[in-house]
Amino acid sequence: MASNKKYWRSVEELKSDNPIVESLMQKEFVEELPTDAFLGDKENLSQSSTTRRDFLKYVGFSTAAVSLAACEGPVIKSIPYVIKPDNIVPGVANYYASTMAEGGDFANILVKVREGRPIKIEPNKMAGNWGATSARVQASVLSLYDNNRLRGPLANGEPTDWSSMDKKVIETLNTLKNNNEKIVILTGTTASPSSNKVIEDFTEFYSNVSHVVYDALSESAALDAFESMYGVRALPNYKFEKADVIVSIGADFLGDWQGGQYSAAYAKGRTPSEGKMSKLIQFESNLSLTGANADVRVPVKPSEQVYALINLYNYVTGNSFPSKETPVDEAIKKSAEQLKKSGNKAVVVTGIQDKNAQLIVNALNEFLQSEAYDITAPRYVKVGNDADVDKLISEMQAGKVGALLVYNTNPSYSLPNATKFNEALKKVKISISFGMSADETANQTQFVATTPHYLESWGDAHFQAGNYALMQPTIQQLFDTRQFEDSLLTWMGENKNYYQFIKENWAATILGGESWNKVLHDGIYTNEEEILFTKSEIDIANSVATLLSNAKPADFELNLYTKISLGDGKQANNPWLQELPDPITRTSWDNYMTISAADAEKLGLENWTVSDGALNGSLVNLKVGETTLQNVPVLIQPGQAKGSIGLAVGYGREAGMQQEMMTGVNAFSLMRDFEIFQPVTIEKIDGEHEFACVQLQHTIMGRDEIIKETTIEDYINKPKEDWNKTPEFSLNHVEVPAERVDLWDKFDDTIGHHFNLSIDLATCTGCAACIVACHAENNVPVVGKHEIRVSRDMHWLRIDRYYTSDMTNEKAKEEGIFGTGKMFNTMTIPQENPQVAFQPVMCQHCNHAPCETVCPVAATSHGRQGQNHMAYNRCIGTRYCANNCPYKVRRFNWFKYPENNEFDFNMNNDLGKMVLNPDVVVRSRGVMEKCSMCLQKTQLTILNAKKEGRPIVDGEFQTACSSSCPTGSMVFGDVNDKESEVAQLMEDDRMFHLLVEIGTKPNVMYHLKVRNTEES
């Protein structure tokens, strides 16, 4: 199948006559080396009497100087413990079970703590799907050490003390209580039973108190629909592992849709075991993470999604409710046939933010009797109510609110009518913000009750009916902070703290006699929880009519979305997340308007690649209603539905932010009426934008079989040689597999451990959790937008995104994808709707490594356990190894990244450096670095087993990337243990090695991607 496909990363690669792409393929460095500045003026140099001997002498001196510089390291003076704490053993990590539930991110986690410092987040595998970690969960440990955090409480922008604040607040609240004036607590979803109980007690104590929940990424429409049908304000729990067919209309459920955490369940149905796998059909406007992983993806404008949903309902149920024809009706009809055929093994989801659309989907799943649509264990990760928020702002404007307490949300930034909210806030007698930084809302309130990071806090969570979790502090509070709940307890005159409150609440309502210490150790608790449903019949005809009347067709329609990096922007000050390339666009440090190539041509909008391979683009103003967002960069996105544009929220923050992290534009301002779909007007303006885009960097394009894939039909019905052919060479005049032809003598690697990493492309979704985990584990530096732009990123692991086009299509062949480049100009196949494939690439740890043979100082060498080592203090930075690496996975330390104001990120301040892993050296300037296959972790596992006198159990060996992978697509282990999972995966028919034909014999293996393209 692969031979019929063309794989490409950027539209630039489709232009066969593009000189920039050709130049980049030939260059070792994207920028010309400044030899003139180094050697002096050429004219003077030509007249110089310097001899060849002198020249070599100078070069020799400079090489020696570089060698000495490479051996230098920072001197750090350490102070030993005078009295060592009993629970701390220097050099030995402690792990604590905890929970993250803030900013739209929800996960049960383990926290790795070294010498009292949390340094790494790991998934809590005991928690099942809720134990999976995303990129933002992995990065949250760095937010603990944010140098911009507030150090204590504030009053009118000035530092104060807690007793002074408490006295003033209690006095004012009592006055409001006596005058029967309204007190409002505005929070984001906490999903915390104990926190909600504190709020209930606070309400009883001060009587006239209301609790309003506002989620910046609202799911109010889905909540309203579920409450109307079942009488419970919650979200259905979709068990995608039970679905044979999934039809999604605008729901990015592999991203942030309805609180996320669906990747693990979805991946369980994607491994073609026993010749069967689920099928995903995605209708959407933006090319999302879910759409990129879909078997069938259909681009459709936001307004047309409404009609497509009604048509799908009609086709499946046999009804004939009024609707309109859409360009995708044929695909809708085929989807309906597959839903009906699969019956209760099918499920439908939608991201349309309209109560009636959600009612239709719920009714459709009821009609199918879908096993994947679970209402018996609903989810509580989103409970916001948009109508209550609107009502609150109106009451504030009318002067009916005496006090406003804001926690776990930032309405002055994320509300579309934030200016209106801020003006209304001035009419409130006392306003208090609870948060870690002087964010946009904190700057508008009279008091800031500074709160600790969740890793410094006690708490609990109730993500799903029957599933409870505890949060515990893993470090002493770094600053003079106090939890939100402790503040409420203090203002009620309670003598107990929040920790005591949680214990009492759990003993009374949750534990049922179970041991508190055991639950605290495990981090999770499961019990049978009966939900009292009051099921109501829904008038679908009325829902359809209302949905049609709410549809807003326009020439251009805006689809607001979230990136897997920044989400709603709560962690926008986190440099790991800012530098994380978006899986689809491969662009970091920015948000931008995505648009189809056809629409871009109509509007005169362009992207172009400059001589060093960096991407530039046009600028536009976007107008929604009376709101105009200025200077928005344009990125032409393959797969974008015509007539639609996309823009990520979470950017454009300024308050409480470091200068380098003030990136992008605030798209929340365009979210009128909390709807992510908006009619929009586009105006091109002068100027150009410089992107930090990596899609043409470190390329290994131009080679065949970089990535392999097949269909489930071919996988079942055809021999392996048809869909996973191994290249063959002639050896002694006989054609043999490439792996049998070798230039090196084989050495015995069967003694001891021999590590391999397996990556299954069928279940890798491109979520990038592994990239952030690698950053945290291995002290990978952040280099900033400029360095990313000039191909100097330091990521040890990258996720290559390939667009792919089936060249069996005769029209595509005629229009020149291989020839004149007319394809790009005609805006047809492949750019309108390419398929997407993701491939994580790190150092392949080749048994016959090209890098090792060319290193003049033997800085890189091979270990008996299969890892390719780097001796940093031996490396002199010749970069021969990078030039000789066929996988382009080595990174050169161009600069000193720690203690350098030019790279003012976490390694440039004492607080930020607390996240560094002491088991991994911080590399000096002028050396090569790359994936080490987490050597420190494998050796620790071996030493622990030896100390305990036991054999190592399969699964104990882990790398940062394999342990963080939410879908389990990365499996690490010892291939010399023939019973291990990784050894068995090596024998799988889907296994292949990257560039096997060049004879490097990698210790990283891949399993080819399988697509389910069956029509019925």
C-alpha cells in the first residue's frame, strides 16, 4: 500500500521546483557559518603570508580550546543536612499518589520527589483511564516553580498579611450578611466533594450566598442536555473501547473535549488484534487531533455540521425531520449505514455547543442502545453553567452583588465580555481573587488571597460516579500561601484546617469503613455509587427546529479550539508548553488563524518559506459582531474545511506573565454567547508574521518507507510481504532481507539485558505527552522562539507529522504531485483533505551506529545493553555525528542555556532550577546531546532489583516516554527476556525498523499503522 502513497510534511514539498527545499536537503546547517567574521576580510586574507602550517596550528589551538571548554562544568556548592529528615534518603526518590484537577486538566498521578522537591509527574496506573497523563499534566510540575508566582496575599495591589486581610474580609462579610446583601462564589469546576462541602457550609453560615461555576472551556450545552434527559447535571461517560464504529461531528475527544481523558479507552480498540479494530469517522472544520487519527475524515463548515447531524439522525432512525442538504450527505449516509449495522457497538458524539444538538446525539445513542454511551457512571469534570454566569454579570452591573470570591478561574481574561465584567466588578463592595499569580482577574480585585500549587495542597476529586481520589502535598509550601478552602473555613470561624475537614468528610460520606491511610497511599478509591435518574422524554422535533433556527451560516465561520499545549491558558507561563510543537501544524510559541489553501488564495493570504527554512505568513484582522481581533497570523492548513477558519484560545495573556511567554492573541474575546462557532469577517492587513515552525527541520524526507501503513482488509487477507515488505539486497548473488547484509561484525548481545523500545503507530495519537515527559526527566533546555525558528530546537524526541495522499487516484497523477507542482495551484488533492500519520522519532540506539564510527574523540559509543551513550565531558562538538546520523536526532548545544539571560526560562533562576533531575547532568555549551533511552532509569531498576535480591519483572523497565504514553503505544523492555512484551512485539508481523535498508540495526522498532477503511 505504501508504494501508492506520497508522504509530505509541508506544501513546500509538493513543489518539485522549490529551491528552498532542495537547499535544505543539502545543508547541514540552515544558516551560513560566519566564516568571514571568523577569518577576517577575504581580500586581506588572500594577501596574507600565513602558511598552511600556521593555519593548522591556529586550528589546532582552537580545537584544544573547545575541548577544554567542553570539559568545564558549573561549580555548585552544596550544603549537607545537619539533621537529615527520616523520610529523605539523598539520591533516592520518593513517590506520592496525588491528583490534578484544575484548568480543565484531570488526572490521577504519582509525584516523583527528590530531596523534598517534586521533579516529575508519572501516571497512576491503578486509576485506569483516569491515570493517563497529558502534556499539560506532565508540565504542571514546572508551574510549581514559576518565578512569577505571588509570594503572599495582596490588598489593593500591595503586600499584606493574612491576619489583616482576614479581619477586613470577616468584617465586610458579616456586614453583608446583616444587610442581606448577596455574596457570590465564582469558581471553575473543582470536581471536589470536600471543596463543594466547604462552600455549602459557607453558604449556610453567611446565608445569602450563591455558588456559580464558570468554565472557560464550557460544556454547558452538554450538561443542560443531560440534565434535561436524566435529571442529573453531569456528562455521559463514553466507553470508546466498547465501540466498533465511532461517528464524531466536531468532537475532538482525543483532545480537550468534555474534559479529555478518552485516549486510553479509544486506543484499546485500535490494535488490530484477531483481525478486528474500531472505525472512527470524523466530520469537522479544523484538522484536529481526533481528525488526524480518523479512518475517514470529512471536512465540513461549522454551520453545516448542524444539518449533517440532523441528516444523520434521520438516516439512522428513519425520521424525516426538516433539514438541508449538505456537501457531505453521501458520507453521512454511509456513516448511518455503518451505525445501524453495528447497533449497540456504535456511538455518536458531537462538539456542537448547542443544547439541542446534544439532545439529538443523546437520543441517537439511546436509539442505538449504545454500550459505549454510559449514563450509569456519569462524569463530573465539567459542571459550569453559562446562564448563571450571564445572570451574575447582570446582577453585578445592577449593584446587587455585595461580595465576589473568584477561585480556579480567570474571567477577566477568558470571558468574551471581560471588559463588561471588569466594569461590573467595580460595583461590588468587596472582591477577592484566589490564585497563584497576579493574573488578569487578580489585577481587578481588591484582595488576592494567594493560593498554593496543587502539589503543595490537600484536596480530593470525584471525576466520575464511583471514582474518588485524594490530593496530598508533596512539598512544604514555598511561599506564604493558603488554600481557598482554608480561607473559607477561617472566615467561618472554624478551628480546623482543610486537611482535617477532608478526613472528617470522607469518614462520614465516602470511605464506608475503608482505611484512610490505604486510600491516601493508593491515591484512589472506588465504591458503588447509585445515581438517582429521573428520565424524561425529549421532543426531538422541537429540538431539531430550535437547532435549525440557531444555525448561523456565513461566508466564513470561525471555529475556536484548544491546543494540547496551552488549553485554556492557565499554564501559559510554562515554557515547556510554549515550546511544545503543535502536533498538526508543528508550530510553537504562537496561535494563528488556520485557513484552507483555496480560501487563502481568494483572500490573497500567503505562507512562504524563507531561505533558512523558517515559515512566514500574512496578517489579518478578525471581526465577530462588534469585536475586532487585530494582527492575527495566518497559517494555511491542509484539511481545513472551505469557508471555515480556526483559532486557538489560551494565548494572548499578559498579566502575571513573563515577557517571553506573552505570545499570541486572545481568541476568547471572539467567543460570543460562549459558542465556539462564530460568523467572522476577515480583513487582510500589511505586515508579515514569523512562525517558529519545525515541519521542515531535521527532515528525512525523500527516502522511501519512512512510515508504513496498511488497511485492515490487507492486514487480514494478504501476506505480510504485500503490506510490510522488507527491503532486499543481493548477497552472494542471492536476494536476502536487508538486515542480513552487514558491513560490521556482529557482537554478542545476548548476555545480560538488551533494551528495545517498541512504538505502535496504530495507537500513537500524536498527543505529545512523551515530549514533555522527556523534557522533565532529562533536563532538556528551553531555547525560545528564535532558536526554534532557525532549527536549533533541543527536543530529544520529536513527533513527525506526515500528510499522506493516495496516488492511485488518476486525477492526482495528472495534476502533477510528482511533476510540475500544479497540484498546489489547483488546490485539489492532496491538500484539501490529506490523511495524517504520526511517527515519534528519537535516537534509534543503533547497534551499528554511524555516529560512533565518525566521532574523533570517542564521545559517543555503544553499551552492551543496547544504548548509544554520550560522554558529554569528552565531546568537543565537531558535529560529525549529527551529520552522519540518518535519523537527524542529535542536537547541538549552541549556547549555554542555564544561567543565561538570553534564555530566560526555568534554568535561569533558582526557583525554576528546582525542577531539574539530579540524576541527569545539565549539559554545557558546545556538546552534542540526544535521547539516552533514560539510562538513569534502567540502571536504577537493575540496582533496586539487585539490592532486593530478586529478578526484574517485565514492565519494571521504563523510559520517560513509555511511562507517560496514555495509549500504551510505547513499550520498553529487555528483548533478552524472551517472555517480555517487547520481545514478543519484535516477532509481530507489523514490526519494522526505520530505514532498515541502511544497515544501522536500530534498537527502536515500529509497528505499522493500520486504517479501518471497510465501507460496511
